[in-house]
Amino acid sequence: MSHSNFYRKVKSLTGQSGKELLNEMRMSRAKQILTENKDIRIDEVAYMIGFTSPKYFGKSFKEAFGVAPSEMKGKKA
């Protein structure tokens, strides 16, 4: 399957681009990790889900959920 066909298929099924879909999945996984494990550092979570910059991860997380990752640590969702 070509890249353009794949893009169109993902867009038609989800209403999101591949990048948006992947980012949503990463953020939900980060939220899960942070709520289940209060002892993990924010930068470790960022690297675990594929971000290379913890600062950008924090910014993206806050955009997605309205709270900083540090405020999410140990809370039950």
C-alpha cells in the first residue's frame, strides 16, 4: 500500500492524520503510565513513548489534557 493510500485510509477511518492519531495514542499511554506509577520521572515517560525532548512532551501533554504531566502523577484517571 502506498503512503498516500495509507494516509487516505487512516483519515477516512479516524478523521485524523497519521501523525495526529499516533500523538493521541502516545499521550494516552503517557497518561496511563503517569497515573499508575507515581515514582517515574517525567523525562523517562517522554522517552518511553517516543519523544526526544521532555520539554516538548510537557507542552504537548498540557495541550492534550489541560494539565501538566507533573500534576497527573499518581492520580487515578
